[in-house]
Amino acid sequence: MCKLLVALVLSALAAGPGVAAERADVIGTVKGFVDAFNKGDTRTAAATCTDDMCILDEFPPHEWHGAGAFSRWIADYTADAEKNGITDGVVTLGQPRHVDITADRAYVVVPANYAFKKQRKPVREVGSTLTVALLKSEAGWRITGWSWAKR
């Protein structure tokens, strides 16, 4: 057991700070997207995404893909929120369950909660999951797809 532990520690050290920095950059992109969403800053949120992407979410039409997917999603999100009297939406992320990075691709699974007001009454959706796929480009990590799974 001791030899296994030493081997794991040595392999982690051999991976070096580059792996940790890469992981931090990936998580930073996901957090940046959520922070921008929480502030209502759709321009910054869109900048964390590729134009040609895929989104799965809980409200109709449930799926957006291709060029301009984020813009169509935000328009549908806004229309759905207005229709249902939803305001003040805020997503809170937990600690990632997975951050898998292979070359220029990354996959992140993170627990999330969504708090909002519906007809001015506070509502909390607890225990949802945000899953994100990313691509590394010259501009850094960009989101190529994400899905929201409500508990």
C-alpha cells in the first residue's frame, strides 16, 4: 500500500504545475461563463463559448446547436423566464466531480444549484448538474457544448 501511495504522489509531482494550471484555466472558463450569466452579462458569457456549439436545457425547445446557438438559447431563456414570471436567476457551482483534459479538449461535470424568484417568491433548484465540453484555441479554452440536468 505504501509503495502505491508513493507511486501516486510521484506521478502527480511528475505531472507538474502545467497540469494544475491547465485544470485551473478550464475551470476558470466554466466559472467565468456562470459568473457572466449571473450578472446578466450575455456578451461576456457568449465570449466564453464557440459560436458553433450545442446546448441542452430544461425549457423548450430543450436543444440548441450550430452557429448562434448561445444567442438563440439566451433569447429562449429570456422568453421562458418572462412567460413564467422568473427573475433574479443565479447559478452556484459546487466542486467539480470531473475535470478531464486530453490535449485540446476538456470535459467538466460540476454540481450546481439555481436560485431565482418566481412570481416574486424565492425558489431554489438544488442538486442539478452542469456538464461542459471545451476546446482550447489560441484565445484559450472555449465552451463547445453544455447541458443542464435538473434533479
